Amino acid sequence: DYIEPLRAGIKLFMQGRHSPKDLHVYTGVKVVGVLSTWEGLVYRIELRPEETRKINWEKSKQLMYGSLLCFSDDDFSSLIWATVWRRDPSLISGKAQLDIRLPFDPWDDRLSPG
């Protein structure tokens, strides 16, 4: 079960006991656009620049293509599952942006840009 480690990490995060080596937490994530691709809708998200600035994106394994992501804006009462669709090193290091895709429903109103 690939979701169980994420579930356990979220539980530890909510208790203030998670380890950054096991679970990367990005706060203040914004949806800045929606793209239409050959695979369907893709959301462009923006992380806080201070969370991406010191990472060598050419070599990092963080936020790689296919990485499972979990979004929440209500302290994890409800979840939005997504995967990294594209991590362009110049886009993430320059604008702190990457593209994600929802694996189940292509659209979620909670991810509207703005």
C-alpha cells in the first residue's frame, strides 16, 4: 500500500512529530493555472519560493514525475490526491512552479486558480 506511508506521515505532521526526510510538507501552495494536455487537464501549482530556492532540482528526487501528492486546505479533514505530471527544473527553480494531475477526476473546484 503506497498510501499508508503518506497517511502515517500526515498523522505525524498533525501531531508536530514528522521528519522532513520521510515527508516533505509544502505550505502556502497556490494553483496558478490549468493546462489542457494530451493526457487531460493539468494544474500548474506554485510553491513558496523559500521552499524551493536551496534545492538542486537537476539532482533532487523531491517532486519527481509520478510522485504522489496530497493537498488539503482544511487540516486534512478532506484530501485531494494528485501526482506530479511535469517538473521542469528551470520552471521550478525560477518560478517555484510545477504541473500536477488528478488521478481520479480531472477537475476539482477546490483547485481553481486564484
